Amino acid sequence: DGIEPPFIYSLCQNDCSKYYCCCPACKAISDKYGHSGLMIDFVNDIARDIAKDYPEIVLSTDAYAFSEEPPKGGPKAEPNVLVEVTRTKQHDPTATTRFRAKCAELIRRMGPTAK
């Protein structure tokens, strides 16, 4: 049919979710690296598997809500993982300058994690 399949697929947490896996293995990762470390670890696991057969595929995930803060010295995103900073906490739509400054700070801090 001549239509190319997409090469970026989104794998993100649920919108406005404060719930995440608390099994012993996931809790250990979250306790050590923070919630974003848990999310990146999860996405990385899938990304590594996909890259074996489809190296051109990129997984996109959000640094959002409970995973907004960068990991504490934890996992770095695989080369085929795109981390998008999505500012949500304490959003004040009338405070555009503060909002942009906070977004810029989050992007700067997430940079070492997300290549």
C-alpha cells in the first residue's frame, strides 16, 4: 500500500496517574533511583528487545507527573528511547515566565539521563 509504518512509538504512564508498580523488584528500583528511574528502566527493557529486530524503531516516553524528576544517579535512556519532558506539577497558566524557567530546568537536569 506504500504507507511507511511509524518509527516512533509512545510508551508512557497513564495520564494523571499516581499509581505505579510496587512489587519488590520495582520498589527497589524506585527507592534507589526515583520513579523516573523505574519508568526509564521499564522502557529501556522493552527498547533493548525491540532494537534486536527493529533498530530503526524509537520508543518515546514522558518525564511526567510522578516520573517528572530525573533519576537519582540511575539508568540512562537507551539510544532508541526518547524522553520528553512534560511539565505538570504546580502549573500556573498565568505564570508563563516561571513555567518556562521550570521547563528549561527540568530539560537541563534530564539531559544526562536522556542523551
